[in-house]
Amino acid sequence: MENLLLKDPGSYMVVKVEGHCRKFYELGILPGCKITLISRNNRGPVLIRVGNSKVALGRGMAESIFVE
């Protein structure tokens, strides 16, 4: 289990989220859901796909999502 910032682009299952719980819930990022990491640059936002939506997350939020 690693946070999203340590992963390469691809599809992952969310195992745990820390902090920002209400915001993650509103975005549909919950334990057990599938997300796709589209891009992760060294700077700037992290782009993911949740369901049929693309979402840009700040690096702090992305660091709070643990996947496998």
C-alpha cells in the first residue's frame, strides 16, 4: 500500500484515505473504488479519473490517498 504520489500512471484500487474526508466523499474517492492515475508530474496537480470524471488534485490531497 503506497500513496498515489509514489505510483506510476495506471489503474488502482483505493485502500485508505486520510484527511479531507468530506471532499474525497464528494469526489467519489472512497475505499474500495477504482481510480486511474493519468499524470503525476514533479510539480503541479495530479490528474486522475474517477468513474467518468477527470479530477485534478493538489499534491497534498493525492498524498492522502493510499492505493494498491
